Amino acid sequence: MLKSNLRMLMAEHQIDDITELMEKSGLSRNSINKLYRGTHLETIKLETLFKLCDTFQCKLSELIEYVPEE
């Protein structure tokens, strides 16, 4: 199972909403919404993840993580 840490990163960087993140990252609302809601994470493009990592100056593993199912 994949887990998104987007909300946590947004809080740490004082980004209040998706619109502000769209402006900073250059990504569309749909791309960000998947991560924000934590749905269909397996279909997110690597390019999207890389842009967000650049925006937050973080590692990919800080943005999204794999949690093995028990």
C-alpha cells in the first residue's frame, strides 16, 4: 500500500491549500488531488512526484512511502 505525506509537507512549508501548491509547483489540480486525498496513488506519474519533490526540496521517500500490507 502506498501512503502520501503531501498534507504533512504542505503544513511544514506553510502551504495552505491546493491552489497555492498548484502555483508553486506548476502542476494541475487533478495531479495534486490524487496525492492530497491518498487515492489511486499507484497511477501517479513519476514526473508529478519529481516536481513536488523539487517544490518541497525533499526526497521521494518523504513524499510517498510504501507500507507493506499485513
